[in-house]
Amino acid sequence: MTSATSPAAARPVDGDPATSTIDVPEGPAASLTPGDLMSPRQRLRLVLVLGSLIAVGPLTIDMYLPALPSIVADFHTTSAAVQLTLTGTLAGLALGQLLIGPLSDAIGRRTPLIAGVALHVVASLLCAVAPNIAVLGALRVVQGLGVAAASVVATAVVRDLFSGAAFARLLSRLLLVMGAAPILAPTLGGALLRWTDWRGVFVALAVLGALLIVVAALGLRETLPPQRRRSGGVVATLVVYGTLLRDRTFVGLVLVAGLAMAALFAYVAGSSFVLQDQYGLDEQQFGLAFGAGAVGLIAATQFNVRLLRRHSPQRILVAALGVGTGAGLVLLAFAATGLGGLPGLLVSLWVVLAAAGLAMPNAPALALSRHGEAAGTASALLGAVQFGVGALAAPLVGVLGTGAVAMAVVVAGGMVAAMAVLLVVVRPSRLADLAPTAVVVAAH
């Protein structure tokens, strides 16, 4: 097991700790992490650059949600078949992270990042001319493969520079930037649909990807120096994955993060049909309702930063899953009985999203604090499980139906399962050794 502070600290070169290649310092500075050497302005720049890169994932997932009913009509297919295009994106994200994470540990962060976003641009353009639902689904898998690079590399860069509770704090800041994506995506998609069809949404995603390639090329330098890179090819990669999978606490925390993500993606997969077909909202109203939920998610991630000044990530995670489990069960009751109507359904959903916003920065931070020596591979496994479980949750909503009850069953099930894994597999008594306490956080 690697402690949260085990990675050697780094000294920046070229005067920019946020974006320069990192070297190992000597003397008293060896007790510092690279993030300790960064000024507030440099941290802000890092958040903006990495946040914009991470945001392309939620945009790719969410921006076409208002158009799902239109795609059903255009291809003369079923809602379940169209939901599989969402599953394809999540599956591509999961597989792509498993491949790109170890690659970034071996050759550095920048090259896989830029190549992956370029693949996303090409796939987006091809989605815009897809002739049928099968081709669209396959291309959405390729889209997910490409966008996985942005997600896993950005997380690994943060782990290169920070650890423990400081990692959780910066991840919360990143989620603030990234959180604009789920707020804007359905709204932007709905606005685009006023003057174009669903194909225009994919053209917009291609343009965004091209802009992000420029951002990555100009705004992010290498954070993994050659002396810290891993070599050994496929065999070494499998050995590292084996080491990670034998760590019960790491696996449990990864599953907790994945099940919380499953609850979120069940909402993503089912909300457009529930809110538009069952409750009669139009595309623009749906975008506003969906964005309101994202506001709650973002508010929770930023409240997490304040909480970390007084409480440990472990304590916040346990409390968040407790609240999320309770809210999920209330949501299921409202959906099954019709009590509360649309307001009751939305409020309980928003509480679940807020709980997920507290859980999602802390579970990964605690998990990755154990394996800083293989941040890219560990981040890849974490992301693969998150999006892989999400990929299972999306079609499960479609199989159960397109109504509120089906969505609520999967949302509540994800939160209940996350709490069960935390209690049975991770065990709260083991969490105390994983990360610095709030006193350490407050000192930064």
C-alpha cells in the first residue's frame, strides 16, 4: 500500500508549476507535493485547463439528450434502441480509460490526451452523417474511446500534482468547471434543435473537440517526467492491474464511485423520456429542469470544499451515501405512488444528485491515495468502473420501461448498493488510514 504522501514532490521548471515538466527536489522541499509549489493563480489556470478538457465527456453524453425522442422518430426505432447509443458512449469511455491510463503512465500525459480528443472529433463528424441507429451506436462507442483520454489524463495530472484531501479539494474545483457542462449541454442541445436537427449537435461537438485540442496543446505541459514513467508493456500493465484488483479497499471505493455514477446515469438515460413523454415538458423546459439538477450537483461539490476544512473525506463520503440512499428511496416512493407530482419527483432527484456530488470527489481521492505510483492506471480502472457501471445502468432503465418508476428503481438501487459496498467491502473502520484529516486540509 502506498500512502497518500508517498509520491516524491516535484520542483517546477520554466516557472510554471501548473503546466511544466516536474523534477524531484532535494533537501527540505522533498516533503512538499508539486501542488504546494503552485501559486493561487497557477492553480486557477490548472483548474480551467483541466476542467475544460474533462467537460467534453459530459457534453458528449448529455448534449443530445433533448433529441432522443427525435432520433427515435427519425430512425423509426424504439426508445430502448436509442438509449443504447448512450450505453455505447459509456462503454467506450470505460474501455478507453483502461487502454489510455497505462499508456499515459508509460509515455506521458500529453500525447494520449491530444490523440484521444482528435479521435473524438472524427467520430463526432461521422455521427452527424450516420445512416441508421446501428451505425450511430457504433460511432458513439468510438466517441467514448476518444473522450476517455480527456477524462483519465486530466485526473492523472491532478494526481501527479496533489494527493489525499488536497486531491479531493482540487477535484471539487474541477467539478465546478466540469459542472457547467451538464447544465449547459441539454440547454445548448435544445437551443441547437431550434434551427437544426440532432445531427447538428454532433457537428457542434466536433467543433468543440477541435478547440480543446488547441487548449491542450497550448495550455498543458507534461506533468509526468521520464524518470517516473512506467515501462514493461502489456505484461507490466497486467501486473499493475492485478495489484490494484487485489487491494480490497481500493476495489471497494472504486465500486462505490461506480455505483454512485450509475445512479447519475440512470437519471441521464431516463430523464428525457420521463420529463418529456410522461410529464409533458418540451425540449427547452427539459433542458432547464435537467440543468437545475446539475446546479445541485455543482453546489454540492463546492460545499464539499468547505466541508473538507472541518471534516475528513471519509466522514463526508459516509454521510453523503446515507443521504443519497434515503433520498433515493423517497424518490422511488414518489414515482410508484404519484405523490408529490412532478415537484416531488424533481426535488428527490436533486437531493440524490447533490449526495452524488459529495460522494464523487471523495471516493476517488481516497482510492487513488493508495496508489500514487500508478496514478494513470489507477485512474483508468476507476474511470472504467464508473462508466462501465453507468453503461449497464442506462439500458437497464430502458429494459424496465421509460416511466418514472423504472428510472427511480435504478437510481435508488445505485445509491443503496453503493452504501452496501461501503459498509460490507470497504468497511468504515478501515477508512481512517486512507487520507489526511481536515486539519491538514485547513493548513493549505
